[in-house]
Amino acid sequence: MKNVLLAGGLFVIPALLLGQGRGAPAGGGAQFPGGTNPDGSLRPSAPVSRLFTQDAYTQYELLEPGSESFRITFLPEARPGETEIVNATRGGSEGSGVEVYDPRTGDPLKFTYEPIPNEPDGHQIRAQLPIKVPEGGIGRVLIHKTYKDPRTYMTNGKDIVWVRSLSGYRLGVVLPKGYAFMSSNVAAQLTTTADGRLKLAFANPSGQSNPVTIHARPTSTVFPPAKFEDMFFDDIKTVYDLDTPESGRIAVEQIYSDYRKGPRARLDSLSYLPLQDMNVIDLDTAKELKTVRERGATWATLDVPIDKDKQSAHLKVTGTLRGAGYTLLRDQLVFQRTVKGLRNTVVLPKGWEVSGVSQSATVGTDRSGRAFVSLINLNAENHYSVTIRASRATGGAGTER
């Protein structure tokens, strides 16, 4: 079965999550279809069951005013067993200038750009993955393409307007050089690129449709490059899988991409995650990497050194923590820790219900019936403290039997 990936809308669930019983829950589908009724009222969608929302990153670079065109950078993922990624052009958009790369090597990949059967105005990119995605791995490609869409990108006198419904999770929009923002209706980080263009960087935590409208005007102002990093390009995500509070044991799994050049990847997370039984997997191949402790840091030796700008290593680090702010206090489970990065999810032991979270988060239940708390850090600070409290269930579906 093929996975269709829409720019700004990802419909591939990594096998890592599927293999852990973290897919869609029973009782969804027709019962909770989502969307709207004919009268405009909302229809309930299925309960939250995925530990993380969509994983793709999408950036839109607006080209010269009047061109009605914007350049898209798209980083989607695929699950084990897949041999290609299919990326459909949104209806009404004219696609061109397609380039597809293997992020592991930086080399071009074979692809076709073809009409979609039975859709007169539809086209799709069929990108061939370098290898069949192995069990325990995650497939990925880097796609560059240009869309021409006068409904999305238009002029208003000398000003420009860009409007689009974005259902992706991590997003960026770059203005043409010589333009400044008049308004934007999304809360976003604002940075300046190395060549002086203004960029919005933001996240859409729900993964649902998010209408974005940007107005910009010509300016003679010269913008020096900003020092702010695009925190939403960072794809790091960490799972804290809690054992019983009496044990104080936490299984940790962290996935991220490393773009730093060289034959080895420095495992920076070990500076704040003192993991026991640590293991590193190259997710492109699902192979374990050798590690070495050197000069006060731990390094993983890459099978393919990074020496190109389009290259990166996609790594999974696993291990266990003990104690580390996880305890039972007067019959309450308490998880208290400083976490880092954009996305952190804490999975409770079975039979425990969330009773308090000190930071903004979503709450869900995985297929096995375990409650989880997903934290989304929308601020530029890379670390923050969180306290999660839970009570033991005394009956019902959440109780362990």
C-alpha cells in the first residue's frame, strides 16, 4: 500500500511508533470522522493516540512578486517495507523544477513526475528510496519543487499576499528579498536568512488544518542575518517511557537528525540524559553504530561521513534512566525534570491517569491503554522544567488487571 504525502500534510507514521502500539485507536473511523456537518458544526475526531504529530518539515520560499510561484523544501518520512515515497501536488497548483535527494548521502534520487490516475488536474512525484525501508528504520527523502498557484500567492498593488491552509507540523515561510512583513496571523519565530530575507518559523501542534495569511510590502531596509536558529527545523523528539514509580526506571528513546560535517556524530543529549545501556541506531539502515567516549563526549561512527550540505544522519538513541526526578509521593506518581528540544512525550505506566501538568501539553491514550502527555516547546529556549502528576486508576478501562 502506497503512502501519499502532501506538502504540508504528512500521512506516514514511522514504524517505530506503529511497532509500539501507538497507531490509531479502535473505535475511530466512522464513529469519529472529524470535519464539519452540513450546518458548519464540528464533528468529533478520533481520540489522540499518536505520541508525536506529523514529522515532515516544509519550507515555502516566495519567489519574485508577480510570479505567483514559491519554492518548496519538503522532508517526508516512510515506514518499513516501503520502496518509494509518493508526494502529490495540491489541486490547482502547477508543479515544476522537481529535485529529489537522499539525505543520507546527499546524492540525487530517481523519481518521476506524472499525472495522478483518474484525477485530471492532479500530478505526483514518485521518488524511489535508495533501499527498501528496513524493519526498525525510517525512510526519508529531500524534495525541492516549485509551485505556481495564483490562489495562494498574489499581489495587492506593490504588496504581496500569501494565503494557504497548512496541515504540516514544522513549517517555514521565507519572503522575497526586499520585502518586510506587514502582518502574519500565526505566532511565529522571525529570523533573517544569510542573504537578508525575512523568514517565519513556526509549528502547528495539532497537525490539523491551519489557515495562514501573510501580507508583506516592499522595503529599502537592509536586514542583517539574524543569529536565531530555526528551532522548528530541528526534528528532535524524545520519549520518556515510565516504568512503575516504585522502580524509578525510565526508558528513553530520542530520534533526531545531525547535519554537522564529519565522520562521526557527537551525542550531545548524553550531557543531560545519563543513559544506562545506551544504544545508537542509524535509522536509514536500522543498523547499530559503534560509539566511543573521547574528550568528555560520546561519539557515534557514521557509515557514511557527512561532507555535503544536503546530507544528514538520522539517529535513534535509546537507554534507561533511574531516579532522575521520577518517584511515588503520597500515592501520587510524580515526574519532574528539565527537558530539552521541541518535542517531548511522557508515557505513563498502565493503570495511571494524568492529574496535573505544569506546562502546556496535549494528553492522549495509546492503543495499549496507557495515558501519555505530549509537550510542545514553542519558545526559543531549548530547555524548560516540567512536573507531571498522575493518580492510580481504581477501576475502568485504564486499570491494569
